[in-house]
Amino acid sequence: MSFLKSFLLLLCLLTGFSGAVIAQEDLESLRPLVNALAEGKFKETEQQVADLAATGNPAVAPLLEALGNGDLQFRKSDKAVFITRSAGKGYQLIDPLTHEVAGEASRSEVTKIKVNNGLRRSIRAALGSLTLMAKDPDVRKTAAAAIFKAKDPEAIESLDTAIAKESDDDVRLVMEQARAAAVLNSDGGDADRLEAIDVLASMGNRDALSLLTGFAASAEGEQKAAADKAITRINKSLALWGNAQNIWYGVSLGSVLLLAAIGLAITFGVMGVINMAHGEMVMIGAYVTFMVQEMIRSSAPWLFDYSLLIALPLAFVISGGIGMAIERGVIRWLYGRPLETLLATWGISLMLQQAVRSIFGPTNQEVGNPSWMSGAFELGQLTITYNRMWIIVFALLVFAGLMLVLKKTPFGLFTRAVTQNRRMAASMGIRTPWIDALTFGLGSGIAGIAGVALSQIDNVSPNLGQGYIIDSFMVVVFGGVGNLWGTLVGAMTLGVVNKFLEPYAGAVLGKILVLVFIILFIQKRPRGLFALKGRAVEA
Amino acid sequence: MSKKLMTRTAGLALASLMASTMIGGAMAEEDTIKVGILHSLSGTMAISETTLKDAMLMLIEEQNKKGGLLGKKLEAVVVDPASDWPLFAEKARELIEVNKVSAVFGCWTSVSRKSVLPVFEELNSVLFYPVQYEGEESQRNVFYTGAAPNQQAIPAVDYLMSEEGGAVKRWVLAGTDYVYPRTTNKILEAYLKAKGVADEDIMINYTPFGHSDWQTIVSDIKAFGSAGKKTAVVSTINGDANVPFYKELGNAGIKAEDIPVVAFSVGEEELAGLDTAPLVGHLAAWNYFQSADTEVNAEFIDTWHAYTKDDKRVTNDPMEASYIGFNMWLKAVEKAGTTDSDAVIDALVGVSVPNLTGGYSAMMPNHHITKPVLIGEIQEDGQFETVWETSGLVAGDAWSDYLEGSKDLISDWRAPLSCGNFNTATGKCGGSGS
Amino acid sequence: MMTSFLFRTLDARAGIFIGLMLAAIILVPALNLLVPEGSTFHVPTYAVTLMGKYLTYALLALSVDLVWGYCGILSLGHGAFFALGGYAMGMYLMRQIGTRGVYGDPILPDFMVFLNWKELPWYWYGFDMFPFAALIVLLAPGILAFVFGWFAFRSRVTGVYLSIITQALTYALLLAFFRNDMGFGGNNGLTDFKDILGFDIQAGTTRAGLFAASGLALVVCFLICRAVTRSKLGKVLVAVRDAESRTRFLGYRVEHYKLFVWTLSAMMAGIAGALYVPQVGIINPGEFAPANSIEVVIWVAVGGRGTLVGAVLGAILVNFSKTWFTAALPEIWLFALGGLFVVVTLFLPKGLLGLMDKGWSALRRRPAKDTAAHGAEPQPAE
């Protein structure tokens, strides 16, 4: 996956340089430097990387890229260095300079040139200076960001040239920031530095803060005052953003709780079945995702980004089907004895866990994030990760969809009729057993699609469901049994409260406080947040 | 009327009583040597421990192919303590008293080990404990083949402080709230302060078991790391919580080049549940990695794949510790010529067997073993690449020198000392008290 | 007519039960201590400890049956009271270790030494004295139950809401006791006990004694429960269970009745915990786990709800099968256990005791009157 990404990047780089005609002898002059990489420890390699970068030869960039990705290996027999690509059981060898295929090698014939974090840092910095003038604005931006991190004073000159030439505003801004970082790290004059402080202050994020704090510790006079002022400013704005961030985290946690609880809100809330096997339905949904991804990985890797979309209907059908089987096989004998459903579903939950453990093994299974769900973007000073954002969207969509089904479809009407007054509904000609099975299936199916979403942020293991079952019950009860809006508000409230408590009380104490809060809240409103009114209450 | 009811009830009760005594009365047959395997196969710890059960079964099978031990076949007795700590004690008792096993290989969590300790002491049997742990213990009947803190935590911190590791100046110690992280962090805190790290440069954070929402903590780490000094995270986060932690870390864009995370509880097995591409370069400190380039390791991995009939099953450090422990036991039994506990316990000290990283591990008088310490970086394929290792073997230290309560304690189970907590300051066996 | 018949069968049942228990209390330790080890009649110490553990579980189940079977309060948090009793006992046992801990500190338990604590926290004071610890065994769960119940019953939190907040209670305590800062040993809990009341805790005689004590406690608590349920108060409780509003309209202060039986039950659970700890040798926060409390409810259901004897029977039977399954079928025992729960709920709605009664009535060729009808008829969740 990520090999593909780096390969694409490589391709970009290559096309970026294809314009510049590189003379053959230039390349060959690099050869000794490249082959030297086969020798020495990390420290020496670091020096060699610097030497390579110092040549300024654009052909070095893809080479360093490969080194950073761990794709650079040397042949044991003659210590010649190649870029390698997996091919069958061995590797395809590619000449690091000309990029021509140079034969094949088995795994034992080549040795990887090891990289560690320090080396990766130097490669990143070297790549930054080398690709600052690339064609693709994204590459230039990455390059500038790399220089920002490296804050290498020697890059100031090339940055200046690049800034002058830059046409893209976004990229220019990043370059200016990189320049500011480099200037602070150099021994430039007062004016230059003050200007740099200004640039960083207007960045206003943690990276800038980090630079300024480091700088302020050793600065003096006017510069220190300016830096201190900038630091206070950034801290102030970050504190404000901190609140926004807590709300976001809270909503995000709330959406996870909502997803976990919403299926239960149907099986337990609407139907009154104390469904202890709910968590296992979520788990089954996650395992369906895993199986879909496994199949895609082995037979159709290009579909990977759609794996979740494929898994959703499957998870709904499979979990829903198992749910209906449970309803038909066990629960239908227990209507009117709701507490006994607790015992039976507990037994079922144990069996489902063990079944999954026997089939898939007890260890975690790998469920990957599709590319549109990995990474993060910045909104002001808020870092928003894509997977969290999509989960929030997804939770709200599921909720809305469920509301629609229950309020606007005949099936929803029947469900409500059966749960409100079973006998009267039956008298009106509704096939109550069928509706029961479908409703339970719906609840379980929704738990299944929740599992698809949760597989993106949590372990996929037989214990997955256990981790959510208690929280789910808390949410449903807190919101008010039998009321879907209650579940929504309950989940969001608990999520946000939890996230506002966590920074002060810590994760453990925060959770305890939330539980105590629920206990006290139930004293105040014994039927939850949105209590059902009417005669059903005292039934 | 009540008479018949009485006979029925009585019959049932009697039956259950009889059954339980029958279990109690069942005698071991003498033609095999029994080995107990005490790893959870269900419940929260099954995720880690089931692998060790399989590894033990494999080792026993292999040994039987080689002709067994003392001319007898080995027989594994597997029980499931179900991640239920009191049940560990009960099952340990069952293995020793009822099944008459000669040695037990088992436990993972500290609490399970603490739970069975009194049982092994009382019934005088032998336990091999294959997991890295917090130290501060040395018991006559227990042999610790996992790492003590000085075989994992301290070298890892040393590495990060070095030029090569990135010259880290600021530290986040993040862990799950239980005894192993607590103790390790206590030791590390004392160690870091001794090395001149200031109070405000250390952040300690604890989370509950199975914590799954890491947003706040990851953003705290990010904030802590933006103080202009090189920052690293030392993670003692326990098994289950790691996957969501690393997923959050990867998505939040915390790169190993900027803020490396070194973990003591994350091995190949844990990474198997993760897409490791965003995590390349984050570190782990262990005494073994599957990637170790030695012949005996290659052979071990092949046997493992053949045994599990799964080419993708990974090996990990606790498996190596089980392997070492098992071989040490074999050697000691052969040396002693009997499986009798006292003889084996005496014979074990000084036994030296090959480990999987190309050297030899020896059992020390304090019942800990010598090991190399490796620092590995996570790779895209879910394996670790060793980037640093100690020049020689490190002997496990039962009592940390960096804790107030234990700095004067040593352990030596050889005669004449025969003491697990000898106080060098007072010259007495029995801890630091008066 | 119906009720008098009911009590007659209960009487017979109670008689058998108490007889059996007393026999076990005398026989098991005797067979363990007096009969030589090779004999077929010898009961190994292993079995004694195991049965002692079952008895404490039985006592816990009894306490749950009292509130659930007779008062309709489905507690999913009784494990909390059990664990609190256990912790009180554990603290006493910890203090008894004295200088025999690994660090040899005369006052501080080991875990405090290695967490660098300098002083004993105030709430550990007094636990070196057995009477004080015994008092706390009763008071800690009792007071918690009283406060919790006082609020909950006054606010008329009922049915599934009550069940879930009892679960929240035990879950919150679980998290709290996990915290090392609390000073109860965190996840490792309290362990490595040496002696109790001066007797070596590992000695066979002590184990036999603890078994007998557990049996005795079970008998005494059983008699108390029976006295409560057979009194006028017990009838009001049943009325509360069957129709709470109606009982209230009749002029009974429902919450007082509930509070009384709830607190009583919590204290019994505390005693069970206190007897459990020295026999298994460890108490840790795992006992607070909500799953444990749910399991207790299942024991009661398996045996037969609202029968007292059924609770005891269920607890012993389920735990015995657990012991047996985990050794005999370590890989798949959860199927067996899970299957047992499903089968019992589907086919034995009145539990094993209900089955026995049924068989009994069939034997007597009586019209199939539901002898345990009121006991096994569960209430709707709402």
C-alpha cells in the first residue's frame, strides 16, 4: 500500500526531473558515492547522505527516497547498490541512477541498507533542499515542510530563490515559514530574526511554538521579548482552540458510543430484550470487514479503498442474519420474560466469542484504513483525523437512516405498533412474530455496520464486543430506554463530558466521574433523559 | 413425600461431591513426565497467551521426536485459567496436586503470577515465567526468563539519550495503570533524574486497561513535544490498548523522526493487527525479534510455521523466553537425573542454553537470565529491524537499584545464602525492614 | 392454601439442605484431615479449598436471590459488595504479614514500599485487628448499599434502570480499585497472605477450618434469609416484587422494605467475599468486573430463582462445571458453559429446582400444580 504510494511519489519525482537533461558522466561520477552506502554504520551513512545531497544532482533525490523507504539494498558479492522491488520470492534490481532494470536477485544475495530515525531525518532534510524546485507544487510543499523541520540555515539561500520563483501562494507561505525557521536557527541579524518571529507567530501552531520556545530559551534583548510575546500569543490562541478541540474529541467519542449503542437502542430499547450478545454483533461486523479486506488484498488490491463500502452491506446482512437466527431460535420463546433474555443472550455471547476465537484465532486481525480514512487535516489549529471525521458522519447517517425507517416506512410503523401494544397490533393483522424477527435483525444488522466503523479505530479481536457492551447499556439507559433521540443526545453528552473531564482528571478518574454522574442523574430522572410517557411506563 | 425429594437432592449433591473428589483422586500415570501449561485461552489475555500455549505444545512435541526426557515421553497438561486471576491459583494447584506435573510453564500478567506464587511455594513445584515484568521479586520456585527492567527499559532509554538515538531531552512516560508500568516508570523516572533530566521534562500518564479513545492523550503528547526539545515517548501501554493508540498516532501524523515512541509491550504479535506503514521507525525494546538473522532462529520459525500450518504466524519475545525456559528445564532435569523439584531448582542455576539471537543465555543465581538487549524499529511489513544492541549480555536484576525500597536488596538462591531478598546493608535475609 | 403448601415444600427442602450442609461441614474436613492420603475416602486439600470457594459463591448467590427472587431487584452489581468484603478481609490479612513481606517492612504492605509510599494511608488503620476488619466486612458493603439504595429507592428507580446503575456502580469501583493511587494494590490487588488469626493460611487444618466456616456462614445466612422471607415482611417484599405501585397504594413504605432487604443482602455478599479471599489467596479489582456480577445472577437462574436453595445449588453446579470444563475442555469450554445457560433458560424456566419439583409432582401423579410458581415467574423489566 504504502510502497505503492512511495512508488508513485518516485514516479512524480522522475517526471519532475525528466526536463533536465542529465549527462551520463554526471551520473557515473555519483556512482562511487552511491556504492559507498554499502559500507559503514548509521553515522557514516549520514555523512554519505550529506555528501550526496551536496552534489545538488537531481538524480540523488529518488535515490534518497528509496533509501528512506528501505528499498535500497546492496549485492553481497560485489557491494553494488541497487533499488530493489519485490518480485516473486526475490527482488528485481534497479540501477539507482539510471533506473534501468539490472537483473534479479534472491533474498539472500542482497542486504538491506539499514536506516534509523536519525538517518531518516537527514534524508528528509536533504530531500527538502533537493526537491524545492520540483514541478509538482505538492512536492515543493513537502520539501519546504521538510526544511521547516530540519531548520537548516544553509537552505536559506535556495529558499530565497525558490520563494522568488514560486507562483503558488500556499507553497510560498510554507516556504516562508521554512525560511523563518532556518533564520531563527542561523546567526542572522536582528531585523531578519524579528521578521522570522513574526512569520512564526502568525503560523500560530504547535510547530511554531516549539521553535519559538527553543529560540527564546537562548535569545536575548529585543529578540527574546518578541519571541516571548509571540509565545504568549500562540499559547492564548491554542488555549481557545483547546476548547474547540475538546468538543471535537467529545463529539467524536460520542459518535463512537452512538454507533455502539444504536443497535442496542433497538433490540433493548425498543424490543425490551436485554441483549448481552449485542457486543458480539459489533464484533462480527468487524470480522466481516477483515474478511472482505483479506479477500481484496489477495485477489483485487485496487479495490482496497472501497473495502469498507463493500463490507457495510455484507456486515449488515450477516450480523442481521445471525440476529434473526438468535431471535427465531432463542429469544422468541422468552418474550414476556425479559430478564431471562439476559441469561440466554449472555450464553450466546460466550459462544459467539469462542466461535470467533476458534475460527480466526485469538489474536488481533489487521484491518487497514483505506486511504480516504488515513491521515489528518488542519482546521485552524485543530488537527482533524479523517477516520474520526468519517465516523462522526457515518454515525449521524446511520442514525438518520434508522429514524427514517422507523418513522416513515410501513415496517417502522409495524415495529412501533408491536412494541407499543403487541396484542392490539396482532388483532390488526400484523404478523407480530415476523416483525419481531425483523426488528431484532435490524438492530443486530446496525450493530454489524457499527463494527465496520469501529474496526477502523479499535482492535479486531474476539474481545472487541466486550469493550463496548457496558458503555452501550449506559448510553441507552442514560438517554431513556425506547427513545432513539435519547440515545443520540445521551451518547454525545457522555462523550463531551468525558473529554472535558479527561484533561483535568485523567482518563481513569474521568471515566469514574462519568459513571458516578450517570448514577446520580438516574436518581434525578429515573427513566433517563427522554422518558417515555404514558401507560407503558408502569407496565 | 419429602423422603424421595431428599434422596434426589442428596443424590445430586453427592454426585457432584464425588465427581470433584474423583478429579482430586485421579492419579498420574508414571510412564510420562507431565508438563503443565497455564496460559489463558479465553478472556482478555487469550489474545497474547494462546500463542505461548501453542509454542509450548510445539516445543514438547519436538522434544518427544528427539526421544523425550530421561527416556520418558513428555506429556503436556493444558488448562484454561480464563484470564481470571484467582482461577490461576486454583488451576496451578490442580496441575500440581491432581495432575502431578513436574514443572509449569505459564502466566503472563503480573497479577496472575502473584496469584500463583503462594501455591508454588506451598507445593514446592517449579514455574517458568516467560514475560518481561517489573522485577522486585525473586522466588525460589519461580524462574523468570523474560526481561527485568534493566534488560529492557534502561537500555532503551540509554539508546534514546545517545547521539544515535536522537539525543532525547524530554520524556513522556505513558502506560496502562497497573503494576508493571507503574514500577517501570518509577525506575525510569529515578534513572532519568539521575541523568540530569528536569522534572518539567518528564510527563507521566496512565490510562485504564483496554483504553480505546486516545485522541486527548495523543494531542497532549504532541503539545508536550512542542517545547523546543527533542521528545520521545516511552510506552508501557498494555497489549489490547496498543492498536487504537498506534492507529491514532499514525493518523495524527506523529512521525518517528519527530517524536519516536519506544514500547516495551509491543511485539510482532501486536503489530500483526495493524497497518504499520504510518508507524515505520517507532521503536521497541526486546531481547528477541523475529528478524534476528541466525540459523537457530530460522529453524525455530520454520518449525513454528509447520506446527501452526500458517506461514504468516509471527514469533515474538515471550516465545523465545518460553523456548529458553523449556530448554533450561530439560538440561537441568538431565543434569539432576530426576524431575524432583528441589534437585531441579538447584540444578537450574548456572545452566546455559542457546537463545535465538545467536548467543547463550544462562540462569543466574537470582533466577533471572542473561540476555542481549535489542532495539528495533518497526518496518512496513510488521517486523522489527534491529538498529542497536547491547555489546554483551545483560544479567537480569531482580531488585532495581533505582528504587528506594530495593536498592540494598540482592537475591542469591545458592547455598549458603539461599535468599531471595538479602539486604546487603543489614546483612540479613528478609527485606529492608528492621 | 397455595402458600401453605409452598412453605411446606420449602420446609422439607430447607431441612434437607441444612442437613446436607451440616454433614458436609463435619465430613469433608474429617475426611481430609483424619483419613490417610492413600485411602479412597480421603478428600484432598485441593478439593477442600475448591469446595470452600464454591460455598462462598453459594452465599453470594443466596444474597442475590434474596433481593432478586423475593423483592424483584435485579442487581447486576452484587460483585461490588462481595469484593468490598473481600478487600476488608484482604487488608486484615495484609497487615498480618508484618515483616515477612519481601521488603520486610513491618507496617507497609509490599506494594506500598515499591511505590515509594512512606506512610500507611489512614483508611488502612485498624485493619491489624481482626474484630475491626470483621466489622468493616459488614459495614463497608452495608453502608455503600444503604446509601446507594436510599437514593435509588427513594427516587423510585426501578427495573432495568436500577439494574444498569448497579452495574455502573460496580464498574466505577472496578476502575477506582484499578488505580494504584487508591492504595489498594491496583491491578495486582492484595496477595501473598501468610496467616489468619494466627493460623498458617496454607496449613491443611486452616483450610478445613475455612471450609467449615464458609459452610456455617452459608447455613446461618440461609436461616436468616428464610426467616426474612417467611415473615410478614417477606410477604410485603413479594408484594413489592409483584406489584410495587399497588403495594405503595396500600400504604406500605415500599422503599423502606426494599432498603432493608437490599442492605441485608449486601452485607451477606460482604461476608461471602471475606470468606472467599483467604481460600483463594488473592483479592483484586477483577472481582468488581460487571461480568462477574452477571454470572452470579445466572447461577441463581440456573438453580431456580426465588427458592434460596436453588441459588445455592445453581452456584455450586455452575462453578463445578466451570472447574471441570476448564480442565477437561480447555479450548472449547465456553461453548459448553454458554450452551448450558441457553438450555437452562429455554427449557428450565424455573431452574433446576423447578425441574425437580416437576419431576416430583409427576411422580406423585398430582395435577401439575406449579409449586414454585411465584418463585420462578420473572417480572417484566419495566
